[in-house]
Amino acid sequence: MALNLEQHLRFYGSYHHHPVNVAVHIATNTPSLIPLPDVLRISQLPPNLGTIAALLYSTLYILMEPVAGALLAPLLLGGTAYANHLTSTYGSKANYWALVVHVASWIAQFIGHGVFEGRAPALLDNLVQALFLAPFFVWMEILFFLGYRPELKGRLDQAVREEIAKFRKSREQKGASNGQVGGG
């Protein structure tokens, strides 16, 4: 997978175009981006799967978009440190609540796709890209809202509209094709 920001955001944006669905994704992904400052200690970043994933994601995000990735990296690592702190303090109870929040977030996102986008989530077309890009897409949407790289936002908005138009045209052609087969 090439680290081409525009290509990845165009793909993901075509699944997250409706403002309500974007808001649902921001609300359900953002809590993992906001760490508590007092837990930002190396002791809270043991070499476990969560820490390794946060370091990998941070590195790849920085490579894809250096400024946005560098702004997100401390939030990812801070969130990981806080999750490690909660797990070491509360044990399986923390994991239980994290799972409940995670499942509820996924349900809200699936509803957002069905109700507001009218299409299946991106993960059904490209699971790896969806899992890798989802947090960064949300971060970029927040930065775009704050005025970050308006020229990129403009190019992406246009490219996303084109991707959505292609999807809708393809869906209409499949519907017409299926209607002709069923009617004949």
C-alpha cells in the first residue's frame, strides 16, 4: 500500500461524505485520540501489541503526511499509555468497558453508513486500508475543519464527489441490469 495521502483520503472520503456520518465517526473515534497528560510516562508504554501498533501507526502517518502525522502521534501514544494504565489498574474490567465502547462505536458507524451514506462501510471493500486509515481520516477531517491545508481539502472534496458519482452510476447500472434480467 503506497503512502499517498490524497489517494487514501479520496478512497475513505467516498465512504464518509455525509456530514452526519463524518460527525458520527469523529465522535466515536476521537475519544481514543485524547489522552490524559499525567499518564504520559514511558512506564505506561510497555512493548505490548497496543504500544507497537501505536508506534507503527504513528510512523506510517508521519510518512504519509508529516505535519498531521506528527500532531497525531503524541495523541496516539498518549491514548495507548492511558489504555495501558487503565488495564494495569483495573485489569479485565477496563478491557470489558473498552470492548463495550468499541462495539457501540462500530454499531453507530455502520448505522451512519446505512442511513446517511447509503452504502456499505469501506472495510467491506478494503479491510486493511479501512483499519489503517480510519483514525487518520478522522484526524484529517478535524484538521480540515480547523482550516488545515484548504487546497488539499478542495482537491479531495472534488475527487470524493467524482468517486461517489462513479459508485452511484455503477449501482444504477447494476440495478438496471438486474431489472432487465428479472423482467425478461
